[in-house]
Amino acid sequence: MSRSEFELINDAFLDYDFGVGGFIPRNLGHEGDFRKLVKVAYAARGELDFEKVEEANLDLDEAMHRGTSRVDHWLDRLQSGDVDPDQLLLQMLEEAREGNQGLNEDPTHIDFRESYAKALEEKIRDKDLSAEDLKSGDQLKELVNENRIKVGAEIAERHGEEYELDNIPEEPKEWYVVALGENVSEADLMERGNLRPELENAAALEFPDAALRGLFDDTQKLLQEKRIIDEPEEAKEITELSGIVEDDYVFGEGEVLRLTDDVQLDDDAELVFEPGSRLDGNDKRLELFGKLTVTGTEEDLTWIDDVWLEHKSGSHFEASYADIQVFSLYKWSDNEGQINVENSFISLHGNNPRIDSNDDIMLKGNIIDNVRLVVSNSDDNVLIQENTFLSEAEISHRSTPFAPSHSEIHDNNFLGDDVFLELSGFFDYEHLIKNSNNYWGTPNEEEALDRIIDERDDLNIVGKVDVADRSDDLTSAPLELGPYQVNPDDGTLI
């Protein structure tokens, strides 16, 4: 809610005493602007978007079911003195809770109105909100949206108004839920910069975390605003951290670590994420001087997301059956630590999705998407084995300023028509690459070489990749991990 929108609500309804139960509008009612007052009341009741209250040319019938008639109904009651302006919202909640049918005969809406009014009143009492509480922030808006989505979803389920994205009727009931699959695209969801009308008009959207992968940030935000969150029977326990962390933490099933500011993990400290837990980076930086361990299961990958991971000297990152959707995995040049990731899904987001490594790194048995793996080391301690690289992933092999760069690349699938391995010509040192039994997306040697940039393509590069020992078909690298399945024909997720 913007400041102007909040002040509108504040002016209309917030100057009251919950103990007395009466609203005392300070401006709108006294000035006779009852139409705006009624629109604010419908917004607070969850039937009209707050953002539409100030629209001068708002089509009420488009914004709400039979909106013009319903607003006029309350205008007449206000102007006739049947309802006092300071009691308007309470009166509307009370009549809705008692089942007054009003002018909207849609059975889902009648049910919603009763259930929502009851839930909102209970929440206000449970939270023991005062006028000052509401004036100090966006609690009313959050309360309205939280209850609107929750109750709307319950009503849709109660009336059987739940639809798949491609199966929404032309004229659904007013309160319905749309379920989205894991592989929805921007084109499926957006229309002229907004959610498609049938999605925008839904009471709520239901989708797994994987559905957000690959979507623009603005699209993700719009989806999250209408999302049903399936919480466990007991609310998740959230731990918040910031600053220097010197103690060990172990997070078990249902537990979440959320970074509220940048974190430095001391060299004697360890963060452990067990199956069913989650690291919510909250777009913050986690500098590892210590150890980060993430363990999931074959069926349920453990999430770490929205974090900038930086590995400092002596750090260790161990992950197995993890869902890694972060901004970066970076290892500094003085690093003597390790990155070991096995049997995980790795997809980086942001403008520069890189894994940088100057020392020990092992990637084995992973599905790797939207990652530029930058390898630059002088020792034979980089192993890239049995991974499936999708069409948006590549290895950038760089020599160091002081010595040749080494790596081992074996038994991987490189799926698609893109370049998957590029040798850098920045320094005049040879690239030493051991590779065997990789499938380059084709059994043809010339086509396989098209997926590689080496001295055949640029005389500044010192080094040639020999693909004689290659696989003519898919290797043992995974095509499926947790909820993710790979189309082997084009290197995309199904």
C-alpha cells in the first residue's frame, strides 16, 4: 500500500476505539464524500482492491460484481440516515457475517462475505490491534489481503471452483482458485505487463516453488501476492540471522533460516540444513569462512535460494539433494576450501549467474541450468562428472596469470545446440583438460566440436579439447531430480 492509499484508509476508518466498536471518520463522512467512503469499506471488506479506491473513472461493475448497484445501496442508506458514517464498516461486516444476501446472488460470494467478515473480526480481536498499531504501518492492508486469499481459497474449495490454468471456464463463479504447474512460462501468465485477467480475477493461485524458476522478478512478485501458502499443521519456525555468526546452527524439517542482512559465517561455525528445512537468503550476502552443509532426499530437495554465496579462505560448501537457486557461488583467489555439490538442481538467477572457482570444486550427478561455471586453477582438483548441462549452462575455462589451468570433465550430458565449453585466451598458458565419455548432444564429432571453443576457433587460445573419447548417447548423468525433468532432445526442463 502506498502512503497516499494508507492515509486514505487512515482518514476513513482508523480513528476508533476497539473497545467501543465505533468508527469515527475524520474527513470523508463529514465532507459528505460517501461514495469514496463506501469504496474504502468494500476494500477493507476484501471485495475491492485498495488501489482502485482513488480511481476517478472506476467502472464499479467491472471492479466488483454488480458494483454500481451495491455502492448505490449503501449511499442511499448513508444519505437517508439509516446508517451512520462512523458505523459503516462495522455495519457492512455485521450484515455480511449474519448472512444478509444483499444484491450479489453468487453463492460463492454470499459464502465468502459471511466467512470473510467473521475471519476479519476474529483476526482483529486476536491481534488486539489499536488505532496506533494500524496507523504505524500496513497492518490493515496485510490483514485484509491475508484473509481475502485464505478465505477465498476455502470458499473455492468448498464450492468446487478450482481449475487448472488451461481449464478455466469462460464465466467462473466470483471466487475461484487456479492451480499452476511447475513449467508455466511468461506467455502463459502475462498479458500487456499484467497477469492475465482470469488469473488476476482469481481469489488465489496455487503453485509449487519450482513454478517461479525462470520467470521475471516482476512476474514472480505478482504471483506471490495471490499465492496460497501450504503451511504444515504447525507453523514453520523461522530463525533470522545477520552480521557475524560464530555459533553452529542445525535446521530440521519445517525450519527456515532467513537472512535479514548480510552474514559472515565464522571459520569455526557451521550451518546445517537437514531434509525439509530451507535457507531463505532474502537477497542478502552470505560470506562463508566456515562450513555450509545442505542435505535433502531424492524425493524432496532441500531449498537454498535468493542468497549471494561467497566462499572465503578455508570455507566448505557441501550439498547433496539440494535445490540451489541463488545469485552466485563465488570463491576468492585465496581460497583453500572446497565446493562439493552432488545430486542437486543448480539454477542461478540475476544478471551474471556464475559459479567462480579457483580451487577445489566437485560437481557430480547434478542438473545444471542457467549457470556459467568459471574454472581457473593451477592444481588438478576440479572434477565435473555425471552432470546434465541444460541449454543455458556452460563451462568457461580460464588459465591463471601464473600457470596452466587444470580440470577433469567426464561422463556429462551437454544437451542443446549451444556452446558448452569455452577456453579463454586471456593468459598465454595452456589449458589442461582431461575429458572422457561426455555426450555433447550429438554422436557426430564435428557437431560436438561446434559446442566447444578452443584454439581451433581462436589463435589466442593455447589448448585443444580432444573429443575422440566421447559418448554417442546419453550418459548416466541424471535427467530427473526431485520435481525436475529434462527433455533430452533440446536440453530444456519439461
